[in-house]
Amino acid sequence: MKETIVIYKKHRVFIENSLTSMIGNLDKSQYETIKEKSIFTLMPGLKATYKINANYKQSTPIYMEEGSDSSYVGLDKTYLLGRVQFRDDNIYISNAYVNSRSGTPFITIVEHVDTEYVVYDFELYKLLKELSLIQGHERFGEYTRYAYGVFGFMLAGFSGALVFYAIYIAGSLIIEQDRDILAGLFRSIIALTLGLAIFDLSKTILEHEVFYKSLSRDNNLENRLLARFLTSIIIALSIESLMVVFKIALSDYSKMIYAFYLISAVGIMIAALSLFIFIMRYQGHKS
């Protein structure tokens, strides 16, 4: 949604000129004839149109491509026109806003014709597509949304399996007294940490790609997600390194070099993650 509005703001002059040209070429005397079907072919991106009389009352039903809605006839539209500043060509073009019905960005154009006002509601995404400012395919978008949904729920399922595995290990330690309690606790903690990291990943995917899909990348979503996921992995590896140190200390000191290698690798990952976060924040402040 935000990306759509950003593109609109970037090309606002071109879009407004195109809309002004379309409305200017429309024969207003033929409005009653073309209002229900033809007008939606002549004006790409148009979703609804209606008229308001000189008393700021809606005088016609809302005409849409799929039909008309008469429930708004007689509704007071003072809130819409009370503070409108018309241009020299008697046209007003609103800023982009979110339509309460569809939840998608719209812009509204009001044309003052004689003693009446003709209102045109355009869906911004479709308008940008028709003007070749963005490219998209609705079916492909739905396919990717379902694909993200499947993978997101699968990841959530695997995170749940890791949690049950951690509980199983903890339960086994209680039942089987002869097991290595320390190693079992470490394994349980590692499983819980990985389960949390995977659940966080699935939650982010489902939120931003399925349920509350956002096309914006202004907030560095991918970078923040990668940093959080790597942090969870580093925590799990640090716990594993600590477990290796304890096991070697209790059995064979000659193998302590392998624990050193593992801890050194974790240290390198921490340094790399710190550098990544620093660069990410620096670019954020710079932009």
C-alpha cells in the first residue's frame, strides 16, 4: 500500500494531468447515458461515480461497475465539499486516502459543472497499472500470498514441534534418573531457542505477506528479520558451545581445542552481526 502511494506522489503531476484530460474529454451531457457501464471503460481505474446538488446533497445513486447503490441518495456531503478549493478548470483532486470499504488507496476527483458536482472515485493501484506506472498480476499476487501462507504455517508447525521436543527431553530427564541431566537441559534450551527463532520468522512472514500484506520496504523489514533470526541462532550456538566446554572439562581436556574453535566461530558470527547492524543503522540515518 505504501509503495503505491509513494509511486503516486512521485508521478502526481503526470497522473493529475491524465485524469484531468480524461474528465475534460468526457461529454457531461451524456453522463446519464454512460454512467453505469461505458464510463468505467472510458476512465480506467474508476470505481464509483455520483452527483451532488447545489445544496451539497447527493442527488444520484452511487454508480459502480457491478451496479448501483441508492442508499446514499440525499446524504449530506458538506464534509466533502465544504472546504474544497477548486482549480481554475473547476476540478478538485484529493490526496490519496484509504477507502473504508476496500481498505485500498483511493483518490477522489470532484468536477463542478453548472450547479452540480460530479464525483469520481479512482482506485489508485488499478489507475497506476492502467497508466503503466507499475506492473502487476492479480493471480500471481494471490498465488504468492497463498504460497507464503503455506510456508508460514509450516514453519509455525515446525517451531511447535521443537517446543514439544524440548518438553519431551525435560520429561525424560525426570523419568529416567540415570540420564545426563546437564546435557539434556542444554538440548531442551537449544530446542526452545530454535523454536522461538523459527516461530518469529513464520510470524513475520504471515503478518507482512499474508494477513497484513505490505509492499513497503522503507522500514528495512528484511534486514531486521535477518538480524533477529541470526541473533536466535547465535544464542543457540553459544549454549551448544557452553555445553561442549562442560562435557570436555568433565571427560578429556585434550579435546578442548575443538571447543575453542566452536567458540571462536560464534565470536566471528557475533562480530559479523554487529557490523551488519551498524551498517543497517548507518544507512537508515543517512537516508
